[in-house]
Amino acid sequence: MPRDAMLTVEGLQAWYGSSHVLQGIDLEVARGEIVCLIGRNGAGKTTTLRSVMGLVARVRGRVVFDGADLVGRPVHARHARGLGYVPEERRIVQGLSVRDNLRLGLLAAGGRRREADAIAAMAEIFPRLAERLDQSAITMSGGEQQMLAIARALISGPRLLMLDEPSEGIMPLLVDEMFDLLRRLREEGTTILLVEQNVELALGIADRAYILDQGTVVHHDTAAALLADAAIQERYCAV
Amino acid sequence: MAGLTPDLLAMQVFAGLALGAVYVLMALGMSLLFGMLTVVNFAHGAFYMLGAYGAVALLGYGGNFWVCLFFIPLAVGLVGMAVERVLIRPLYGRGIDYPLLLTFGLAYVIVELVRIGFGTEDLPFDTPAALTGAVNIGIGYFPLYRLFVIAVTGVVLVGLWLFLERTSYGLIIRAGARDPQIVRILGIDVGRVWLVVFGIGTGLAALAGLLAAPLQGASPDMGDSILAIAFVVTVVGGMGSLLGAVLAGLLVGVVVSLTSLVAPEAAQVAVFVLMAVVLLVRPQGFFGRAGLMS
């Protein structure tokens, strides 16, 4: 178990309407870790991230981030405490340029960083975006849009970055590039909570992983141990 | 149809633009509220009426028209913000019909309060002295005040455009109109943005009512017919589209103006015929996104 917990989720339950999607999730993410949630479609991975971010209306349980319980707090307050979230659909804003999408990510941070510096810093990390700053964001490829979605979440300097299916619908070359980037981010001090359909890829980058099934955590271990355990993978992750 | 000279037609088109300018101010606010907050604001006509009556009151206390032009939209915008904060906010996320019914009822309350305060009769509203008379616009003499209405609307449009395109707040509003959820995820307190948007929308309605008052006087139910037309404009332009609201507003103004030249009694009907035709050809309106209402 990690000693220096940054995020502790205890007995998290969530509902969409009358459907009881999360039935008691317990997990921990330590400072500097990459933790991965794996499991089949509908297991509750996305809902877990959304609940931590405050996007699910009906939840019960505890979501403790840096010592403060976040349940009941608005989304912007969670963001202000250092939570960043890149949703699965990426949600690049249509009709805005790459630069304006990045600016949008920076606005909540107020005057903490100069806009030009912050955008230049992102352009350095994501050279593909640097060339396209004034292009309409929606004209970029899926992979480039995913890069933009990550850059937009990173630009405000979150301490815990939550990513939902970053590899989905992206060509393999870009997926490698993106996972290299996630490793680099971790080295620079960003903690990462990842939901990833591609189990091998996910376990290859993560320190630890939680396996979800039907709204509960059914198993958790180090990524290396899970990678070696074909039976577990077969049982909970085979599509 | 004798006497329908090109000059007369051109004049009538110009008169239509002045009329359309008022529709544009109304529809911009409605489109903004719908696009961002998914509030179909049935009280928009009441805020329009408040613009005219606010001016009546302020003039009664010795204010002049120019003071009204500045303070009344501001004051009514603040009333709008209070309404958003206290009445509308608890209804977000409950579906489109809750705020619709609430504003529908609110319109009655506002209109009755004005009847109690100012009486049920129409009140005359003088054109400000500096804006009386007519000027030669090349094709004939055109009332100066109507030119002024077009000019003020133009200035407001440019100001609104600069606000939306050049400021951080404008960026949030543009993004929020497309996808409020990602704006929340990026840490922005959308509640505060919605409050400001409501203030802008209702302030624009008040400005429209104030500008219309010298043309038609003030009456407690002056907002009813303009509300219907503003809905048509919003729908024809595409709900949520500001550019659509501007173009459709001017178009509807010109259609009303030209129809009243040949068949005055058909002017109101023409507006709805126009809407029916546009919706048959393009159900989402000029610039609307398909499926926005579903």
C-alpha cells in the first residue's frame, strides 16, 4: 500500500437515475504514482473518474484529496485544489482555435501564470500543437486532438491528472508518443490516474492497477504482478 | 399597386431595418440565454416592457433620455441577474420545461406589478428633442430617431462582438455555449458566467424596449407581441446562434415593413409564414445546430 496517499476513495457509490453504477469503490493514489483502472465496459471506470471530479450528481462515500473531503464540492473547487480531468470524448471545443482551447484551460488559474508563457510551455511539450496554434482545433486528427485535450488539462498545472481512454481511436505511433509523454509528466511530478482499455499498454506504464467489475473493485495489485497473471486478465478484462 | 416606386420600397426596407434592429436586440438576448443556459425565456417580453417603464419612471424623476439609455439596461440587467440567482438557478438540470414555465409565470407577475404601479393605459413617450425630425438619406427623408435606433443597435453589436471575441469572459461564453461541461471541468465556475449572461440578455431586452418606446409609446402588455416575434427570429436564425439572430432579426423587420406597405393587416401573419417556410426547408434555422432541442 502506498504511504503518501494523495487521493483516497472510500466506499464510493454513484447512481445515474435509478441505476446503481458504483457500489462501493475503495482506492488510493500516492503522490508520484501512475495508477490504472481496468475492467470491462460498464465496470464503472469512467464513473469513478467523473465522481472524483464532481460530475456525478448522486454519490455517497468519501473522496479525500490532499486531506480534504471533496464530496459535495463543486467541480471548479476540485479543479482549484489541483485535480485535472481529460474525459474520454476529449471535448475539444468546436469553433475555437487550438490556442483558444488552451487559453480556456488556463482561465481558471487566473493570473497565476502569464498566458504567453504557459502556452509556450505547452507548445514545447507538444510540438504537434505548436505548429497548429491558430488552426481550428476540430480540423486536427484524433491523436492531435487528444494531445490538445491533455495539454488543456495540464496548462493549469494540476497535481493529479485523470485520463479516460487516452489511446482510444488513435494511431499506434501517436499512442506511443502519448505514453512516453505520460512517463515524462510523472517524472516531472504529476500524479496520474488512468483509465485504459488497452490492458497491456496500461500495465506497462502503471505502478499499480485496480480491476473493476460491476461497480466494485474486485482486485488490485502492482502492475508487474497483474501483467504476469494471465488468469486475472482473462477473467476481468477479456472483451 | 400604383405608387410603388423603387424609392418608396427602399425607404420601406430602411424602415424595416429600424424595426428589425429592435428584434435583433431582443433575439440576441433570447438566443444567448437559450444557447448557454437552455432557458427559453418567456419573461423576455416583460423585461423589454420594463425597459420602457423604467425610462418612464426615471424621466418622471427628472432624468433625461441619455441617462436612461445608459442606466435602464444596467438596472434591468441587475433585476435579471437577481431573477437568475433566486428563481432560475434552482431549476438548472431539471429539463427545459421548468425554467420555461417559471418565466412564463414571472412575465404575468411583472406585467401586473407594472399595471399596479403605472396604470393599465398606454403612456405616451416623447422622442428626445435632439432626435426629432428627419434627415435626407439620399432616397428621401427618413426619421432621425429610427436612424438612431439602427446606430445604437450597430454599436451594441460591435461591442458585444468585441466582448465575445476579445475578452476572456467572451471566450468562456463561446465555449460554454458549445459545451458547458468541459468549461466546468476546466475549473470555471459556470454559475457566475450564467449570472452575467442572464444580466446581458435581460439588459439587451430592456434596451430594446427603451428604444421602441418613442416609436409606439409604453403599455404594460407591449412585450407580448414582440416576444412572439422575437421567438420567430430566434428560431429562424437558429436557436443559440447570435449571427443567426442578427440576420433573422433584420430579415423579419424588413418582411414586416414591406408587408405592411401592401397589406398592413397581413404583416403579423407574414412573420409566421416566413418562419414556417424556413423551418420546412431548414428545420434548425439559418445557423442552428440540428438536434439542439432533442
